[in-house]
Amino acid sequence: MTWGDSDMVREHPTTIETTGEPAGEPTPRSPAARLAGLFLLTRPKQWIKNGLVGAAAVFGGQVTDPAVLVKVGLGFAAFCALSGAVYAFNDISDRVEDRFHPMKRNRPLASGLVPVAWAWALGAGLAVAGLAILLAADRAAAWLGVAYLALNLLYSVWSKHQVILDVMTVAGGFLLRVMAGGALAGVRLSPWLLACTLLLALTLSLGKRRGELLALEGNAASHRPVMEKYTDRFLDQMIAVIGSVTLTCYVLYTLLSESGQRSPYLFASSLPVVYGLLRYFYLVYRHRGGESPESLLVNDRPLLATVVVWLAVVGATLYL
């Protein structure tokens, strides 16, 4: 296996069951297993997305301020709790459909590992805890946390069934993380940073839809009804458009934003961004890896190395 073809790529099932219970061994129901299932219900692999809370502090030059670091750390913890609550509520809503998905059927609720009442209690507790942490850190950030929960509630009950609006709603959640981070850090948010965040989130969300469409083949609509309105060609066109605009926006950000004016060498960080996005497209189109963007980042070594290089270049150009 070469550096260019890492071992992260998994084979996708080509068929799924349409009746009956998920295949496989019975799920253990011991108290320890159920507690572990509660933890998995919060999707800890997804917590990496909450790192966006620190974006405003990094590009605003505030990372060296200990007080800002504490607030941003609290914001990260708060959004881990809020996103965990959202995932718990989503899994409650989708548990029946998830039973017939080749991968999601192993989730704690779909498999029957965690009782629904436990999931409700967990979601409510995490939502209250996340908002309480944000309120203690910054009132404006707390309101953005409320907006994050409301947006995801809208997604669960309506927009996830609306073509295009479904991915825009998901992208909005990324944007609210960055905005909350700006409030916590006391940084004036650059419109360029917000635009780059929104466009990148849209690109990843469209890639995820494409991965789902291919993984489930003809059964995608039975699991997620909105998938009936998507085609691979339609998604390819949108990914090409939004992806190219994302690259352009980031390059302009490094040149024209306040951060770019403060550090002319920030433009160098566009090189790993270009490679990373093209690498992502390679995995999506060549290896059908778009269904789980967070898994790509963690498991694909070239992509992970690209993120590390990008962080190093940004840190060096802004702080050294």
C-alpha cells in the first residue's frame, strides 16, 4: 500500500435488507455495554468538528492569551455536549430507518443496545449542560448555542427532507460553531472566514450525500427519502462548483483579510488547503469515501498529514 493509497478505504456493502431485523449476532445488553452505548450515542468521532470553535481565536491572533484559551476550551466542551445531544435526538428519530442501513444498523438505538428513554435523558442532559457551560463563559455564545440546537431541531423535523436545504442546514451548524468561537475569544469575525467555513462545510456535506447515494445504491431513498431527489451527476456538478469556489475563497482570504494583511506569508497555507481538498475529492470519487468525512480525516494518513502541515504553516505565519 502506497502513501497515495492509504489503507483507510473500506468496502461498502452493495445490498441491504429491506425487511426484518439487522443481520448479525445479538447485541449484548449488560449494564456496562449499555453505558458504553450511551457514550457512543454522542458520536465521539464527530467531536473533531467542534475544533472550529477555535478558528476565530487562531486567525485572530488570540491563541497566546491564556484567558481566551480557557474560554475556547469551554466552548469546545460545550459544543461536544450540544452535538452529542443532537446526535442522540437524531438517532431517536431515525432508529427505525437505521436498522436497514448497512452501517447505521449497529448504532446503539438501532441495534437495541440503548433504551429510547435513556437516549432522551442523555440528550436533554447534554443540551442543558452545553448551554450552561456557554452561559458561564459568554452570553452571546450561549445564544449561538441555542441557535445551534434550534437549527438542528429544524433539520430533524423538516429540512433533512428538503433537497439542497438539507446540506445547507448542516453547513449552518459549522458556521455557528465558528461564530460562537468568535464570541468566546472576543474576536471580530472576518466575513472571509465565515464564507470559507460555509463553503467548506457545503463541500463536505455534498460529498457525504454522494457517498450515501453510492453506498446504498438503489435503496438510498428508503433510508433517507430526500436521496430520491439527488443523482450522482447532480451531486458531482454541485461538488465541482462549490469546491472550486471554496478554494478560490480561501486563497482570497489569505491575501485580502485582516489576517492576510497582518501576515503576507499566510498565502503559503493555501498550498496544503489545495492539496487537502483535491485529496478529499480523490477519496470521494476513487474510493467512495465521502459518506464519513470525519473518518477520512482520522484514517487517511495523507489527509491527516495535510491538516497537520496546514496548522503548522498557519501557526508559523501568524505567530512567529
